[in-house]
Amino acid sequence: MSHPVPERVMLFPNREVGIAWSDGREDYLSSRALRIACPCAECVDEITGERRLDPERVPEDLRIDRWETVGRYALRFHFSDGHDAGIFTFESLRAQAG
């Protein structure tokens, strides 16, 4: 059985990102919540796994300006604060959405 993949990614004016999956599920995630959960080495210590990013420093009005696919397994978001290093696997995006 194949894993669900995004069929459509939508950026909304309310700073949410919507993902329509190949299995019919639709998820809506806050741009700010995604930025806080960024898995990159700048945001998470690679050795200890400790989060380095202080959520208080992430603006409430943060938005995603654009996105791109990474291979056949992930998305990369370009945030309005200039951050674009995180690679969000499809599996992690579905888990974050609940």
C-alpha cells in the first residue's frame, strides 16, 4: 500500500496552509505552528534533539510565502521571516495535523 501524498497545497490569507491528500483527507495547518515545529538543524539540536527555536520569537502574523516539493517525500516552506531550511516529510505533516 502506498503512502498518501499531497495532491494540492493551498496557501490561505488567514495564514493557514491546506493540504489535500491522495487518500481524500484534507488538513489545515497554521503557518506559525509549522514554523515552530521546523525540524531543521537551526531549530533543533542535531545531537540532543532539543528545540533551539523560542516560540515567543515567532511572529503571530507569520505566513508562508511559497512552498516546494522535496523529492517524493516532503515539502519545504518559505516563511515570511526568511526561514526556509526545514524539510517537512509528508508523514510529519499528517501527524502534526492530527
